[in-house]
Amino acid sequence: MDPNTSDSDFDIQLALHFTDYYEVDPAILHEYGAFDISVMSDLPLFIDPFLLFNSDNPEYQVLHQSIIKYLIFLRDKSVAGVVDEGLLKSWYYFKEVKQNWLGFTVLGNEGRALGAEFAKALNANLGILFGDDAKEEITEGRHLEKVSLIRGGVGRDSISDFTTNLVKEYLLQYTQAFALAHIKESDRKNYRIRKVRFNYDTESWEDGNFTLPKLGDGADDFVILTPEDMLTRDNTWINRDDLLNGFAHIPPAISDVELRSQVSNYFRLRLTPKATKAERDAAVQATIEQFPVLLDYYIALKEVAGQEAASESTREVTETDQVFVEQLKKLILDLIHRTGIYRSPMTSYDEALQRVLAFKQYVENQDGYRLINRGDRPFSNEKEVQLYFGLALIGTAFDVNREPNNGRGPVDYKLSRGAVDKSLIEFKLGSNRQLKRNLQNQVAIYEAANQTKKSVKVIVNYTEQDEKRVMAMLTELNLTAQEDIVVIDARSDNKPSASRA
């Protein structure tokens, strides 16, 4: 660490989380029930509408009812055939609520808006999915997630973004109440927010004014808090992958013996001998199209198991808090005090390499491996490792661009200063089956696309098998002496019990 730089300097630069940035006691935020978001990068959580439906909280139940009320309004307009291009944009198009800092953007919060593809898919299927207003005998209620079951292309991000927009007024009020009680007046501001409530008399969205934590000087530079018990991590409780993978459980749940036999017979006819997963999924899709009522039976099964959704959500949110909040804070402090990672070298390549090597030293020799393992298991995918390292890049004097896609596909990070000095960092897990091809071809292509010959390739190993495989691969490709290929041993089974630092 630079002897002329004090810890307080880093406190300002590295205020990664809401409680750090606004100087709020984390215990107060926890008691309020809100998640301690990062104000530097989206964290991999999102609102699951089923948690609103299944909640004991009357406010959440009202929120879910308001979502269904809006969908019924859209259904009626769709069935009546009055939805032209202008109304489609007015009623279906929404900007991503980026200010909640949740989702799947790494190192930033700029996601995709809900545009034409989602709008047309929802509008086309509402009549089929929600039928008429007669009592539904199979399911306890109606669910927005049903639109993601009928076809691909409407995934968890679309469902969550739509849900977030429909409950935005509640989230704004929730955040405003906390801000007025716990955030300094100089750190909050009154904002005019678009499309916060729907007026059924005028059939249009209305704006509203809210006092919110400010994060900059722009008209949309504010922060929105989200209650933890609305959030989940990997997928909505009702989702298409689960429907396809668990299809075998649906026919036995059908009370009508004749229908149950018809469904089972139709599925068998569509299933080829020794069918691949793709062929089986296609057979499931064909069966659902032939018997759409199967979606209701699937949803009914998920409703019965609803308590598991709450338990799973609590576990996932707690784990995300431990890894991306508590462990990350410890990582930043350790990197400041125990490595030279926050010095600023002369070139972007020096910076990239030093950051990676300091990260390697910390993981391998200073118990840092504990922080890039989730409890007793490793991070499950490269995106998690990329996000964790990316947040550790905060404080660099260089511009950091996450996954710049310059025509040949994304890399993980680009560090740059001006038009000439730029370098790339790419992360891969040793378990990645495309690693060899990547080492041979991918980074060279990226370098050409980004007009730089400077890159650092980082390979993270979590098992002895992966470690041996990677070393054999590097030997075969004659890359073992390459400075810019850094292998990090994140194994937990070959480390001493105490720190070697």
C-alpha cells in the first residue's frame, strides 16, 4: 500500500455497499428488512412474484393482487383487439428499474428494458394464459410467471423486471420512509419518477414524487431499496426449466383419469427411443401445447410446495449477503492492508497483472480461498468469480469496462487509460470444457478486436482434478512460462488450517 495513502482515502473510494456509502449502521438496515445492495454493481438477486403471492404479509398479497389486476386489464384489451402499437408501448414497455442494483449486470447496473419482444409475447398469450374470470379450480390463484411457461424467450429477468415495475410505487415508498428516517438530508433528494401507478379511469400510467437517497446529480441517480423477503437468486419458483425437468410429476397429479391417460399416451408417442434431453423437452412442449391445462396442474404443485420457495429464498439471499456483502467487505480490507493491489502502476497491463497476481497471492497464501468459496463449496460459475474480482477492481485509477463486446464476443474486463493504453482480463474456471480452445483462439481474437496486444488470462481451479488438467493443457500448448496466464489455486482441500500470512 502507498505509504502516503491513508485508510480513510480508501473508505471514500471503496464504499461499495449502501450502508457504507450512506454511513448507515448495517444492523439498522437489517432490522428494516432491506438488502444491503452494492452501489457499484448489480448483485445476482431479483424479485420473485411467487414470494408476494405466498407471503403472510398482507401488503405483499395486495401487491400480488395488483399485478394480476393489471394483467387482467391487459388481457381484456388484448381480447378486444384494441391494442395498437402506441398502446403496446404505453402499457407493456418499461425501463429496467436499474436503481435497485439487482439483476445480472456485472460491474454496473445497466440492463435491458422490457421492449417489443416481451410486449408482443405477453399480449399474444394473455387470453390463453388467463382465460376468463370464472373461478379457477386447479390453482389457488393466477400467476404472472405463467407467461414464461408457454414459450421460451420470457425468462426470469423479464418476469422480475415486469414485477419490479408493477410494484415500483411500493418500493419507492419503502425507500423513502427509510431515507427520511436514517439518511442525512444532504444525501437525499426529491425526484420525479415516471410510471409509478396505473390509473384505471384514464387507462394510463402516472408519475410521482419521492424523496430518495441520491447517488449523483442526474435525474435518475437515486437508489431504491428492496425487502429481502421478496428476493430470490437462481430462478423464479415457477419457471420453464423446472416445468420441463419435472414434467414426470405432473400427470400423476391429474385427478381426471381419462385426461391423465391421454396426456401420458400423447407424451409417449412424441418421445423417441433413447431420446436426448432436447428431444424430451420438445416432447414435453408438444404435450403442453396439446393440453394447456397441464400448466395449471404444474402451478398447483408449486403452490402446494410454496413454503419451500420461502425457505429457498431465505437461504439464497443469506448466502448472497455473506458472499457479496460480508465476505467482499473483508476481501477489500484485506487487499488494502495485506497486498499492494491499490497502487497505480504505469500502464494498464501492469495494473491488470498486478491486480491479478495480488488476488492470486491473497487467495492461495492468505486464506483468501475461503472468500471465493461459497461456504463449503466453490462458486458455481465463472460469472460469480468475475463479479467478485470485478468489485475488487474498484479504486483503480484506470477506466474499467465490463465485458466489452466489440464484434467478436465479450471478454471479462478491459482496463484503459485513453485510446492507446488498454489491456484485457479474462476469467475462466479450470472445469470449463472449452478452456483449451479458448486459450488457443479466443483471447487472440479479442486482442485484435480491441486493438491491444496486452491481456491477462486467469484460470481458477477448485479441485485437484481441474488443477492437473489445466497444467497438462498449458504444458501441451507450451504456455507454462507465459507471464500473462495466471493460474489461481482456490482449492480448500490443500490449505493449512491457519493463515500463512
